[in-house]
Amino acid sequence: MHKVALARETDWEGFRRATRALVLARVPPEAIAWSVGDRPTDALEADAGGGFSVPRGLVALAETALLAREPERFALLYRLIWRAEAGERRLLDRRDDGDVVLARLLAQAVRRDAHRMAGFLRFREAAQPEGPHYIAWYEPAHFIVEPVALALARARGEDRFSILTPDGSAEWDGANLRVGPGADPAETADDAALEHYWRQHVALPSGSAWRTVPLDGALPQLIQETLGGTEGAPAPPMRAPRHLPLGPVRLGARHRVSAGPDSALGRAAREAEGCRRCDLWGPATQTVFGEGPAGARIMFVGEQPGDQEDLAGRPFVGPAGQLLDRALEEAGIDRRTVYVTNAVKHFKFVPRGRRRIHQTPEAPEIVACKVWLDLERSAVNPDLVVLLGATAARAVLGRPVTIGRERGGRLALPDGRAGLVTVHPSFLLRVPDEAGKAREYRAFVADLTTAARIAAEIDQGH
């Protein structure tokens, strides 16, 4: 068994050198044990000389998928390169190949996590003698701090910033980008603690643990995608923090499609990515499919993805989603155990300057997207479907619905399942006065508590 240890989780150059040496030495995938950070016990440290070629698309796929938080990714990527070098030159064209599907899913998860991180970072300003410095804390699902920091460094110019994550930290001083060790979440729990930790450990990084990253370095495609397209796109603004620490739940606790790629949900999600049943796909960034466990007892159906969901590729991650998370917690429902989706899978909006203003989907768009919602409901087979707002209710019930008249009680859906109608959480964000907000939020939590009770009763056979 050949044991290969890489210097760090994102050691693309080390992986590439080891892969070249191993392939040229004709070492098969099953004879290699990959690890990170341990002292190698194998002799294949020196480059074997010579070379070989693999399709450029496979190199790009491997470079991105290597950033996924998946322990078996090194073995998977080596296996793909081994097969390509052995003669499977059109390997990436095989949609039914398990290795290809998994690598694409990993790369897709990395890209979406990078979009989310670049869009959701919240910076606080720290005073420095040479001028303001912006600091942010984030917990990414994957190992993406370096490419996201590279993207922001290119975009922000002279704006100096630091990003701290549990996996690694990055600091841009206006001319150089340095990356180094991660930060302990326990020591960065609030604004004051975050700034103290930054001044102690990041503001003046030193030692071999820190390294400078060339701005023309790794992952140019991912870096461009992180900023949303062309070099002329406006740079993401430096935003003030809302709550710290801020970041998504780890992949595995909540991920886009919990079922495997060959499951009914996995196949439906892949098919939906190319949906052209209505015109909404054109302006939107991507299809936003549902997420959650395939056997969830409760399914939540909203209207459509919003601006942040469109960028992140995941449902209910923006302000309305964060409010839903809080209400679910108060109602005693773990979001990791439910399936969340939308009646319409593309963001409908009208551009207004640099902003994208939400527009309500029309009946033809709801009907066009119903095939995907029906597939999700069939695959998940929930005991209870919670309809968040009038669009979701119309999509499932097949008729116009007055929320005030039908909310909060158990009703029978056309397919025989139980349903419950309530408001969409975005409604709560639009309530103008604080007293009204508090009142409507309590009513929303009460509806979710009723949903939990109904699901429990169905589970017990009542």
C-alpha cells in the first residue's frame, strides 16, 4: 500500500505532483492510502519525471472538487484521472458513471458554497493606524476560504480585510494575500472577541504556518464564478455584521439533496437544472431545488427562491429563511429533519439598478413548475405538507387560497396527505410596526407548533 500525505486539505499542487508520480509508476487507485498532514511513509515523494495528459475539463473539475469536505475525494479524483489516462478520454460525457456524478456533485457543492460565502460575509470595521480594516467570521461547509479571499482581494483593491474560519484564516493588506491557521469558534463568539482574536493572531501573522498566495494563482474559474460572472461585475459590498458567528450549518447536517445521486430526488434535482418549461430560467442564476432528508415527515413549500437563494442555490437561506429557522426552533422542529422547497424553482425578479426586485410568479409559471414539486412530494412522501403563503397553497391545492381564512388547521390535500396553510415568513419581514411583527411572529410559531403536533399524531396513527 502506497501512503501519500498532503500538506493540507487544499493542497492541489501536492495532489497533482503525487498523482503524476503515481500514475507514471502505474500504481492503481486501490493501492493508495491518502491522508492530510501526516508524515508520509511511502517513497513516492520525488516527482517521477515525464508526464501525461488528461482532458482539461477533468483537471478543472478535480481542482474544484478537491475543496469539498469529503474525506474520500482524493481517492475519487485519482481514480478518475487514472481512468482517463488509461484510455477513457470521454469519461466526463458519461452521465450514468458513479465517479463522474459524485465528482460533479462535490464541485457543485463547492461552487455554491463559495457563492454563498461571498454573498453572506458580514464585516465589522476595526480601527488601525494605517486606516480601517474589515473583519469577518464565517463557517463554510467546504474548504473555500482561500479562493473566496482571492476573489475578494481582486475585487476590493485597497480595502484591507481579514476572514476567519475554523479551517483557515486569510488577510488582505491591500497588496498581499496571506493565508494561515483557522480560528477557534469559542474564541470568536462575539464582535469584541473576534476583534481581539484577530489582533492577537491574524493582524501580524508570522511563522511557517502562514503563506502568501499569488493573486494570479489557483482556481481562476471558481474565483470568477464566486463574484458572479465577468471581471466587470461590481464587487460585493463590505457589510456590517448582524450576528456572529455567522455561517451555514455543516454539510451533512443540511445539504441540498440528502438522498444519493441515483435516488429519485437526486435524479429529479439533476433534471431540474436544465428545466426550460417557462422563461424564468433565463434571467435566474440557477435552479434552486429542495433540500432535506428523503424520508422527512414534514415538507415545507414556499413560493420561489429569493435573491440570496438564487445565488446560493439553496432554498430558504436569506432573511426569510433565517426567520423560518428561528421559528422552527421555537416550535420544537429541527430543520435538519424536514424537507424545504418552493413551488417555483427559479427566482423571478425585475432589475432595478444593482438590485433585483422580487416579483410574484404567475399561474402559468406555477403550473410549469408543478412537475418538480410533484416529484419531490412523491419522493419524500411526507406525512404533512406545510404551505407557506398563497402561491404555495395554490400550487398544491389547485385553487386560489385566502390565507386568513384557511391558516392554522389541518386540511386534506388532493392526494390524501395532510396539509396546513400558514403565512410565508417573508410576510413577517414586511409588517411595518414592531408590535405587529411580534404578534404575527407568535402566530407563525403557533402554526408551526400545530404542524409538529399534527405530524406527531399522524406518526402515532391518530
